[in-house]
Amino acid sequence: MEQHRFQGTGTALVTPFHSDGSIDFTSLGRLIDFQIAGGVEYLVSCGSTGESATMTHEEDSAVIEFTINRAAGRVPVVAGTGSNNTKEAVDYTKNALRLGASGVLVVTPYYNKPVPRGIIKHYQMVAEAADTMPVIIYNVPGRTGTNMNAETQLAIIESCPNVLATKEASGNLDQMMEILRSVPERCAVLSGDDSLALPLIACGGKGVISVFSNYAPEGFSTLVRAALQGDMATARSLQYRFLEVMKLNFVESNPIPVKAALAMMGIIENNLRMPLVPLAESNSVLLRTAMQQAGLLPDTTQ
């Protein structure tokens, strides 16, 4: 079987900032190189983990363009172009096409809570703007206030030939299996939750768009590849090695913990844009300990 375009691990990149809130492109370049050296299959720029909600269109464009140029064809780059304003999502998508992105990740319109036929029309307009560029639809009801159910997702996929994946972050395996049961072969079902990547792959999923791989690209992409190749013993071993760290990625709002972890590793500075604030010290202790136990940081107590 031909490998799917979005099979494996795609890292939802954080956007590093300087202490004054400006974008730290030096650290972003270091992070991109770390991901590629770690073996992830593709990069996702300016999604939720990238704090796109507090970035201007010009900043989004600059980060996407930088990521494409730094990747330099070594891995594909997917651009986050979602919005709760359909015209804006269309404009962002056209810009990603112009910049040379390998695809776009488009979140369900948030806050205004459209009905299913409005959601379907939204994605049809974005997919048309993408032309032949692949589109990944993104269901994350915890952030958007709307669950894009299986019926709605399948209707979008059926009516938009360039929708080649859905990132499912509902946390609902039953819903994911409903999609897997009926989805055409061209379209991958991807986990939006790191800890659910393994069970989703066991059910027929193709991979994950990951937060955790920001600071564990080699370990987590190895887990995902092992699962896709049917080596469940290796995948399970890594799953349980990393499980506590994956859980702690959401002890506070993403990307607060992942930025703390990357700062502990010396890859970026621990700066976020308000209203996000750095990880609480008590949670930092928990995260550092879990990372040490998982072999992601040296254990300084020994």
C-alpha cells in the first residue's frame, strides 16, 4: 500500500518568542532542525500550539515562510490557516498556497458556533481557495465550542477532493472509529491527542499531529512508526515510558507546558504571549521529574 501523504508524526510547532514578545526566529530555526533530525514526517506551523490566536496575519505569514525556507524540502510544511471568519480563512489559505506550503490545517470555526451546514460550506470555500493543495480539517471541541461530528466530517471529505486528512482532537474514540469505518482511502484520520495516537492507529488511523514531539521528536516518531508497522510491543513500551509526560503536557493550557519543557532543554526561552503565562513552579517540578524519568532530561539527582 502506498504511504499516505500525512502518515506518521507531524509536529505542531510552538512559536518561540523573545522576552519582549517578538518572534525568536533563531530559536525557531533550532527547533525546526531538531524536529527534522529527530525523524518527524512533517511540520505544522501556526496552529494552536503555535499561539496563532495572538499573532497577526503578517506574523503568521513570516513564521510560515521561515519554516518552509528552513525546512528546505527536507520535510513538508503544513500551515495553520483556520479562522472563525470564513473570508479570513480563505485569505490565509491563499497566502499559504502562495508561500509554497505543502498543505493547510483548518480548525472548525470557533466562538460563533455554526450549524453543520455552515461548517460544511466553510470548508468547501476554504478547500476551493486551496486549489489542489491538501487540506486537513481539525476538530477540537475543547477549544472551539463545537464538536464536528462524524457525519459532518465525512460530508466535508466527500464534497472536497483535496481534503486529505482530519485531525481528530475530540478525545472520543467512538467518533473516530465512526469516521474510520466510512472514510475514503485517500483521507487519513490523525490523532490530535498524543496519548490516543497508538489506540487510533490500532483502529486504522494514519498518525498524529503532535504537541509532545516538539521536545521528543525521535522517541515519539519512533513510537508512531512502530505502531504503523504493526510492531505493537515497541509502540506500547514507548507509550508507557512517555505517558506521564504526555499527560503533563496538558496540566495547564497548551502550549504552556511544552514551552516550559523546551526551555528546560535549552532549545527556546520560556516566553508566551498574554493571556498565557509560564507554567506554575509546582507543575514545572512535576514536568521536569517526568521528563527525567522518561529519559528526556538528565537526572541531576544522581
